[in-house]
Amino acid sequence: MASRITKAVIPAAGLGTRFLPATKAMPKEMLPVVDKPAIQYVVEEAVAAGLTDVLLITGRNKTALENHFDRATELEANLEKKGDVDRLHKVEFSNDLADMHYVRQGDPRGLGHAVLRSRMHVGNQPFAVLLGDDLIDERDVLLSRMIEEQNKRDATIIALMEVDPEVAHMYGVATIEATGSPDVVRVTDLVEKPAQGTAPSNYAIIGRYVLQPDIFDILDNTEPGKGNEIQLTDALRTQAKNNVAGGVYGVVFRGRRYDTGDRLDYIKAIVQLAVEREDLGPELRPWLKEFSATLE
Ligand code: UTP
């Protein structure tokens, strides 16, 4: 069955306060992970899952994001003149990666508010949301699996990951029921960042969603929640509890995921991705071993 889903929405308008001062004049989604900005990994993931229409929700410092997915004429001409074909290809790669669109969020009033800004562009069809600072390792499958389930169930599909119960309070957390599929659960309730020790499970929401367009009306009627922000989790809770538009299911992800908005996770992401790289791994691995020996 052909997928009805063609559009990806990538919110990238957060203030990135955990990464200040690096994010004072630059969105955290532009921070390099090895040698590519985080956002490019996310757009590449959307494209790999068959989504070629990408809407970025941008904030104050949108210029760098827009420039990254556009031609860099002077730089390209310079590399061409030098005959530096390898680097030229790297630079050009992001120019035509997807059909890119941009909308400003204005005040960053939360993820739910950011998603609501995509309403005009998305229209009345299911769509994917990928958080611009959340990386899923390209060797592991998630988004295409979620789209497959959306096509099958005609419901909202969120991505869940089992986390250590000690850290569940840092996430949106789902109350779940088993389904016939080992990697799919039915979501009956959700709570955004529950007080420590009160999480209903250790199934945490991670930054991939395949949403029904009904979410827009629900978001419109969602009051600010945690942090006085309009929370996508709260809108999904309403959908799950009232079983709107097929309800909410979770695909349980057991692969590698990096939250590049968090400084420690960001460092881990760079190391993990760099050791696997053909151009960096062979030199980095022995150095890492040597270095870690000095830590004992
Ligand atoms: P985060 O909560 O990680 O972003 O939102 P933040 O608010 O920038 O983080 P800190 O705590 O201040 O460091 C997850 C994703 O949602 C986007 C962010 O850009 C990020 O990709 N977002 C968040 C928006 O687009 N708008 C918002 O109002 C909030």
C-alpha cells in the first residue's frame, strides 16, 4: 500500500538554553555532530523514509538553517576552482536534499505550539514530526516502521523507548497496553515530565511522531502545561484518552538514539559516530583506548 504521508515537520525553534552560550546566536540544530549539523542528519532521515517535503519551524536565528539547505555560491565556485571535488560534493549535498519550506514560530511557546504552526502547510493529511535535535542512528529503523503502522492502523503513532526508571521523569511517559505486535503498544495515557518516582511506566517518548491532522484542533484547545508551554504530549493525551482519529499507538525503538540538545549526549553522539567512520575511526579508536586508560 502506498503511503499517504509525504510531509515532514521539523521543529527547530527552541531556545536551546542547555547549550548556552553556543546557542546564543545559532540554533542548537546547527551544532556539528562530527562534521554535519544535527539538522542535516534529521532531514536525511526523513528523506530516507520517503518524505521529501520538509517544513522547518524556525526561531530567532533561522538564517543559518536556511543557508545550510541552500546554495553557497561563492564557496562552491571556490572549491570548483581548486578542483576540490570531494568537498564540493559535501557542500552541494544539502542543497537539493528535499523540498525545503520554512515557517517562523514567533515566541517559542512549546513543542505543541511549534507543531501548530505547520497547520497551513500540512493541510488535512497525516504527517511526520521529527525533532531537530534528536538523532536516530541511520543503521537502525524507526520512522519507516512508524509510517508502516500509521498506514495499517490509521492512528497516531509515537516513538517510545524503554529508559531507566530513574530518569523517566525527564521525558513524556506513556501508559501502555500490549498489542499483537512485539514492537507496537497501545497508548492509553501520557504524562509530560512526571514528578520523580510517579512515572506510570518506563516507556519514554522520543522525538519522532506520525500524527493525524486532527492534532491541530486538539492543540488549538490545549492549555499551556509543564513549563507554561503548549505541550504536544498533552494534546496526544487528549487524543489517546478520547480515542480520537484512531487513538495513539507507540512503536518501541530499541536502537541507537542521541539527544544532541543535551551536552553529555551530544559528546557521546560525536564519539560513537566518529569511531564508526572510515576516515576517522582508525585513528580515533586507538587514541580513545589510550586516553581511557589514563582515566583509571
Ligand atoms: P526542547 O525542549 O529540547 O528544546 O525541544 P529547547 O526548549 O530549545 O531546549 P532547552 O531545554 O532550552 O535546551 C525539543 C525540540 O522542539 C523544538 C526544539 O527546537 C527542539 O528541536 N521546539 C521546542 C520548538 O521548535 N519550539 C518550542 O517552543 C520548543
